[in-house]
Amino acid sequence: MRFLQRGVTIEDDGRAAAGYTLFAPLLQRKAYLIDIAGVVVHQWDIPGQPGNYAKLQPNGNLLVASWLGGGPEGLAARGGLIQEMDWDGKIVWEYHDENQHHDFHRLPNGNLIYLSWELMPEDAAARVQGGAPGSEHEAGGIWGDLLVEVNPAGEKVWEWRIWEHLEIENYPLTHTKTRHEFGHSNTIAPMGDGLVGICCRCLDWVGVIDQATGNLVYDRREPDWGGPHDFQRLENGNYFVFANRNAQVPRGSKIVEWNPETDEAVWEYWGNPSHTFDSHFISGCQRLANGNTLICEGLWGRIFEVTPAGEIVWEYISPYTSNETKGMSTGDQSTVFRAYRYASGSPEIGGRL
């Protein structure tokens, strides 16, 4: 079985996108950059458990979040400390928000945009439908998603609260969920033109926000996505998401590209058979310059590249494991939240290797 193998298991030099792949195993304290043969060519030490990933910047620096033990007890994917490190691991900038979680990005203007939590006002929390009765968070209510932008000095310049923009009653929690939080966003996606995407696992929902007005200019709820992750806009204008399809039939995750004007799928990737590609939580996807798609099947720590025809041309399973309980599993785990491929000539690599 694939998840019992480690390292590179498939390598098609002629069709795989050349370059380097970055990932930070969720239960480790390092970020690794590997070449196409799976050899670690560079690595960074981070101060705590990743919360949840790392990403290279055009100047070659690493932007990474770490969890140091703070944030709302029991909520998943806590971070709290966002740091920018140079190529040699020196801290050149950092920002603290105990309630930061999941996702974060440096914007072209130098600002940072990220996800955070805030306790919902009582009147808004009372409108949340569903979930296990009486299971509100021990902090005294329901946490909701807060989107934040800060400038390099750490000053907040923009905020957006999910409960102020969604008709809460129209997005009920299922009976299997606690009433700890409303939304559980896992993606904040700068899309250019003043637009920001958001993806909420517990609502099977994605939306696009106009930062200037705070209004939603696009939204879609799709229960078949089963807790989606990594919503983004592609260069061709289409939208793209990792559909985890938790508890859906047929069994298996999929990648979906669709036209937002029609909401019609224009490309999908499934496993064959479908259950051979299946991650009920975390995970991500990246459209590469050669038209292939890099997929991070997070549960298994499996990172692989497929052609538009769905052929696997590169596959790597993380060898970095920790014996812990994570999500719905316990034991030796190699979970990875996201991975990114950088071309050898990209600004992020910039001749440093």
C-alpha cells in the first residue's frame, strides 16, 4: 500500500515539473525543501508545531506559523506566532496573535493577511443552528472566524467577521459537530483586484470577499465537498479546491476546478479506484506552470503530481513520522497540511541551490 512506502515512489522526469517541493510535517518542528529525487536540499527549524504550514516568499524568505500552546482550547489548527525567516533561518519579522489559525499570506503591499478566531456576540451565537445541544465552547460561547490584515508594523488595517456577512440560520451545523465554532475556515486566499477567498470546512462553503466593501461577491455551498480545503483562483479565472469528501459516497477525495460564472466543473481529479485518494481532513493543491497539478493528500503525508489526463508523474510520501493522536487517527503519522513546488529559476529559489 502506498502509505506504507516512504520517499519518492514515482518519478517521470520528462513530464513532472522540475523544481523543489516545500512541506512542513504537522508533527515536526522543521520545514523541508526537497528536490525531484526526494533529497532534502535545505531545511529550516521552527520554534513549535507548525500551525499549519510554511511558504517561500519571492525574496527567498520563509513565512511560517507555529503553535506554542495558546489559542482556544480544543480548536484545530492553532497557530499564534507568524515568523519570516531568511534563507539561513534568521528571524527578520514576527507577529503574535494567540487566536491565529490555519492560513496566512504576505500581500504584494507587504501586509500580512491571516485567519483568526473571535467569540461571537451572544445574539449571533444564538442564531447558530444544529450541532450537539449544549456543546458550546468552555470559553463561554461559540468561536467565529475573523479575517485580519496587518501592516509591517503589526497594526490592524482591515477585519472581517463571518457572522456579520452570512445569514447564520442558512448554514446549520450537522448533529455530529460540537457548537464550539461556526465556520472553521481553513483558507484565506488573496485573489488580486481587492478580492479575498475564504473556505469553511464545517459549512462546505467557499466565498469571495470584496475587501473595500466587505461584501461577498461570490459564494457557493456544496455538501458533496465534505469539508473542503485550499480554495483559490487560478490564472485562467477558474476556481479550484481540494474537496475532502469526508463521509461521502463514493468514498474518496477529489480536486475540482470550476467556472465561477456557471459553477460547472471544467476539470476534476479522482483516484482510480476513488478510495485510493482519500484524505478526510487538511490537504491542498497547486496548479503548476506546466499544466500539471501538485496534490497534498494530507492524511497520509503523500505529495504527488498529476497531468491534466490524471496520470501520476511524481509521488513522494513523507518519511517523517511521530507517534501521536492527530485528527481521527493515532500512531505513527506523517500528516502534511500543504505543499508547494517552486521552479529552479523562480524568485523563491533564486539560484540559492
